Amino acid sequence: MQKIEIFDIFADGLAFSWRYHLLHGLLFLALGILVLIFPKILAVMASTFLIIIGISFLGFALSLRGFNRSYRNFRQEIINLF
């Protein structure tokens, strides 16, 4: 019985995500048509994408830096206990 339940969970996960894939497909199709009609929009889309990715990487880097500092402080406290 447990083997069937695992497959049921997997199938439910796939059934749930089809809407997102459909939405992404329609979005990319619409953007592709817009680029064909208005070629200059590609430059705007590319630069916006790069700016958003750059900001995301900066935020992630700062988050990792904070985690590293917190871990080092925690590690030092554990070492001081012993």
C-alpha cells in the first residue's frame, strides 16, 4: 500500500503544477509575439531581466554573508562552552 501512496503523491504534485507550466508557456508565447511586433522591446526586457537578476544576486550574497557571521558567532559560543 505504501508504494501506491508514493505514486499518488507524485501524481498529485504533477497534476498541481500543470497550471503553472501552462501560464509560463502562454506568457513566453505572448512575449515572443511582442518581440516580433516591437523589436526594441527586447532590449528593455533584457536589461530589466539583468537588473532584477543582479539585485537578486546582491541580496542573496548579503544574506549569505549574514548567515556566515551568525554561524561563526554561534560556533565561537559553542567553543567557549567547552
